[in-house]
Amino acid sequence: MALSNEEIRKIVEASYLKADHKFEYPPVCLEISGEYGNQIFSTLGNFSTILAPPKVGKTTATSIIAGALLTGRRLSNFIPSLPKDKKVLVWIDTEQGKPECIKTIQSICNQSNGNKTDHPECLQFLSLRKYGKDIRLDVIEYIVSNTPDLGFLVIDGVRDLVSSINSEIEATIIADKLLKWTQEANIHILTILHQNKADANARGHLGTELMNKAETVASLSRGEKNGNRTTIIEPKFTRHKEFETFAFTIDNNGLVHDSEIKSGYEKKSPTVDQLTHHQLEAVVKYCFSNVKYLSYGNLWPEIKIALGKIEIDFGDNKTKQVLTKLQTDGYIVLNRELKHYFPNMPV
């Protein structure tokens, strides 16, 4: 239904901004601690995304986040700070059956109070697996609009809100809904999405759209330290200063121990697709700091040197893959007549 001119006029007037506009920064609801201080992970009025391949601990990591937010105390490296009037956390699961959902709830309870059956007062958990995407969207809309003191919403299985992850139209609709829900209700939404099996990218147009619009995108992977499996959490994209990569290990009782986290882990060499926006930007700035263009034969060795400057040691083949990624992602452009590469960003 088209808007009337009067309705459009009201939107225009409400959307004007000026340089002297008074505003408040959105309240921080979750930070991540590190050696160089705490960094913002999420704020009210925004959404974030966790990316991971299957079976690396997405639900476990999110249950730790939930436990921290529900108790108001640090768990692993997560430091919660939900306002007093935003203490309710709603978890919506679209993938698991009820038995698996109960296990997730028990994990959250365990992280919160050490008792698997003591359900936190401020936790609401819904299983929507048996419903279609339209009903799921209606339920989320209802929850966002009708839950008093809602501060944090987890959507475990955001892919199940669309018919196809490769539909640009559906991806845009979901991203717009996330932006609308978070701003209008002043909440934070954490979405969980699978990565491609072949690389570290989010799946489909939906993944691309979420990564473009999210406040923070974190990726999960598996590591090993002293014979124990760990879940490694790394920043992929963020609007804030990047938090430091960290890992956690769960003991036989399902609890996290700070001593194991602080002992560290051997960090894996990143894949080309795991390079962050800031890293790629730094590479381009280094390569073209003193020249306007470079040929292929001169550019990839410069990329290798630039990667070394940010402590990434790639061989020749992976370095050439970085060159391809820089071109594909629009950081550099190729003049095919001159056979020279030019930066496509300020240097």
C-alpha cells in the first residue's frame, strides 16, 4: 500500500539530522574482555551474528552468553551489562527438536546457577521447529512487541526465516526486520548462521546481507590445547574496535573454567576468507602507499610483504588468492587495457 504525501512528509521531517543534533550512544549490553581492555560486542538497538560450521559449539557459546546476561556476571570472556529494565532474554530455536532444546535450556541453567533444572526467571525459550517461516516471523514480531523488559533476543536458526538463503529479496526483508525490531524495541538480537563448508563465508545472500548490516560478526572454529577441544571465537567484522580472539573449554560438568581459557591455545593460520575488512584494507594501503598502480607480478609480492606486516604468514599461492579476493571484494580494480591494478579505496 503506497504512502500518502502527508505520511511521507512526516517521515522526511522525522529523518532530518543536523551536526548539532544531541544524541546518546546506545547502551552496551555485552563486552568481551582481553589483554588490552574490554571491547564492545553488542549494544541495544542493533543485531549481531555468530557464524560457524556445524558441530563447533555455536549453541554452547551462545548459552554461555545467555548465562552471563541472565546472571549479570562474567562468564568466559563475556562481560554483560544489560540495563535493569532490560533483563529478559528470549531464545527462539528453529532447528532442534524438543529434547535437544531442553538440553540447551539445561546448559543455560547450568551456566547461570550450576543447576540444570533451575530455570532462570528472566529466560523465555521457544521451539518453533514445526512451524513454517511465516508463522515464525509472526511469533517473533509478537514477542518483540509484547514482552515486557525484553533486552536480548537469540534467533538460533535465522536461516529458517526464509525459503531460500540465496533469495536477495528475502534476505533484504529479514535484515530490514532485524533493524526494525531492534530499533523500535531497543533490544539486541543475536542471530546464528551456518558457514559454507568450502570456506568461511556466511551462506547465501542471507549471510551476506546479515554481515553487511550486523553490528558485530564473530566466527567460531575448533582448536585443541593439551588434548582438550576448545571453541575459538574470532572477530570477523565489527563497527567497534575488534575484540581479541579467545577460546573456551567446557569441562565434563558443562562449565567453563577461567584457568583453561587464560592458558591460551595455538592459533590456527587463518584462511583467505577469514581475513577481516580491516586486514584487507591495511594490505591495500601498504601496497599502494607510494605508487598509483601495480602489475600482477609486482602486486602479489607486495601483498605478501603487507601480510607479514600484520603478522600473517602466507605462502605464494595463498597470497595470490588474497589478490583475487581483493579484486572480487572491490578493494582493487584491474584496468584490463593497461594490465595494472589500482586501489578502489582511499590510501
